[in-house]
Amino acid sequence: MAATAQFYEDNGAATGSPAKGTTRAVAPSCDWKSVDDITTPRANATIIAGQNSYHKYQFVKFTGTFNSISAGKFAHTSGTVGTGLKIVDKISSTYATPTTAALGGSTDITTTKQINSGQAVKFSATGPEGSASDTLTSEGYTQYIITQLQTEATAAAGDIGDQELTFQWNEN
């Protein structure tokens, strides 16, 4: 048997201890938008030049039968964005209510790179907001992979095109 991996996203006000989103659902994609949800079509929630998208709190949930999951890596591996646009990310076990403010402590991932050079992502048996470790030995989650599209006033109108955000892990 093998592990099954599926992306999820938390949205809404931080709730609980440790905090997580008010809603948690399967993430159909990573659409950066001017609203904090996964249901509003991107065309109805455009980002105005000079503003930022809401923070996207996504994570991977692992189910199935496996011995261990380890060596998680995340990177922007394909696609280019225009002048005045920047993609940033932050790997964390801490959830905060998403906003359009610049994502503090983030890393600029606008330039693509090989997944082997990606950022390390840890795992938890209890949720992305749980205590993180290097290895997962039963069904569980990655830490939050938080991303944001940031724009300057010089950004051209229109879609940024497809971007490939890759998550890789070792399984045995």
C-alpha cells in the first residue's frame, strides 16, 4: 500500500488552541485572491495592483498505509510572473487569521528552483498546527505552507499565468 496525499486549506478567523482556521476543506487549487476562501471564483476576487492577496494556509494530509513519510520539501518549480509581482511563502505550524498585509517572515519564491533546493517542511500526526517532527509514521499532516501574491502599483492588469508549486516527500 502507499500513502495518499491531498492538499487542504484553512480559512477564516483563528480558533482553538493551538489555533487553526474556522473552516478546513480540500483545496482545489492555490488561487491567490482578494478574499479569504476557496469557493469564490478568482475572476470575482481580483487583486488590485499595489495590493496583496490574502495569505493562503495550505497543507498536505496523508492517509493510507505506509511505514514513514519524511524529507518534505516545498518550492515554486515552474512559471513566471510579470514585473511588479512577487510570490512569497512561509513554512509554519502557527495559524493566524489571514489578511492582505505583507506576510511577515516570508521568503521570496518568485524565481523558480529545483524541488531539491526547496524549503524543508515537517510533519504532525495531529494537524498542521500541531507539534512538528521530521518523520510521520501514521496518518497525519504537513506544517502550513503559507503563500501570498504581492503586487506593486506597476503590476500589469490580467492573470499571472500558471505557476507550479511542488511538494515532495520520501515514503517507505
